[in-house]
Amino acid sequence: MSRNFELLRRIEREQESRETAVAEPATVPSNNSRPPPRRSSPIREEEVKLVRRLFLSSPEAPRVVAFCGVEPGYGPGLICARASEALAAQVEGSVCTVDAGFRVRGLSQYFGVESRMGLTDMLLNPGPVGNFIQRTAKSNLWLLPCGSQASDPHTLLKPDRLQSFLSDLRAQFEYILVGTVPIHRSDDALALAQVSDGVVLVLEANSSRRAAAQQAKFGLEAANVRLLGAVLYNRTFPIPEAIYRKLQ
């Protein structure tokens, strides 16, 4: 029994070592006076697989992807941010993360950047993209924060405004990942989904209901939105995760 236990522990240590090796934080340029962002957790193997399947699997792969939840929570924004980091680590092209969850300190807090200007300001007062985006610690990864607190941000997401907004971003960035509000809360997520190249549904483990996920899927299909896949967020492992992967 002790030999088996030691073998399992060794597998765990080897996996942790490999994951940590991927997690070297990017260097903040010396001419940037803002404080460096907080250190995020290592890029995980599943996140690398996700972005490869979404963006790097074929020449026709999508460039603009929206991450939508089926219920309130930070899951879609977090998955969007993590996928952006994983993608920026694998490509030389520019990557932009868009915080369309309308949480003033949402992804800005995650990336450790200021949230003074962003999406709401860009939709209210269109101007050069550079006025609203901010570079993260990774040289090819940028963030468009949610921006100023709007009294009613939902009125900003009109089709013509969104088309113009995304056209500007497409001209500046090779990849655009958008974290949105829940798909069922309002028409906001659906409006963003319709001007993107496809949607990834983010489901909360042990929380998201099958009926809600199916309703979201049917709603996207009815709106002719391409459903690229689904991500199960916040799942737990009854056995150590490294060992779990060995058993798959």
C-alpha cells in the first residue's frame, strides 16, 4: 500500500511541476508606470486544449468568441480571461479580452489594470480603440474593461453600435474574446453573440440546470448563433486531479 501511495504522490508532483513551468508571468515593460498585475494561477492543460480547439484547429477557426453563462456569476468572465491568457501564450498575434459583463471591477481586477475607461464609454462616445483598451502584463494581450458605470448599459448594445465596435476591434486585433452577462438575463448576451463568430456556453458544475442549458442552446440556435461548445466551470475532483487525468 505504501509503495502505491508513493507512486500516486510522485505522479501528482510531476504534474504540478509541469503546470508550474507553464505559469511564468510575463514581464511588465519598464516604461509602464502602473503596478504589475497580481500573479494568476498556472495555465492549465484543459485551458490550452480549449483555445487550440477554438482558435487554432483550422484556417476557418473563429476570431471573435463570446463566453456566455446560463446563470449569474463570474464564471464566463473568468473562463474568458483564462482562455485569453492561454491563447496569448501560444500565438504571436494580438489578443483582446472584452469585459461585457458590466461589472465595474470585473476583469480589470483580475488583470490588475485600471478600469477608468472601457466598453460603455466606447459605445457612448466612439473614438480610436487605443483610447479605451489597456495592455496587460503579457505584451500581446489587451483588455477592454467594462468602463464607466452606465445608468442603463443594456440600451448601449444596439446592433449598429455593436457592429461598428467589433469592426474596429477586428481591425486592431487578431483574436477577440468577450465575457458576457448570462444568456437568459436580457438580450445583451444574445446581441453580442450575434455579432461574434460563435459562442461558448459556460456551465456551473452542481449548479447549472439541464433545462436552463437546453433553453440557452435553443435560444442561440433560433438566433442563428454558432454554438462552438460548452465549458464546465467549478467542477470538483473526488480524487486528486492529476491522478484523475491519468485514469481518463
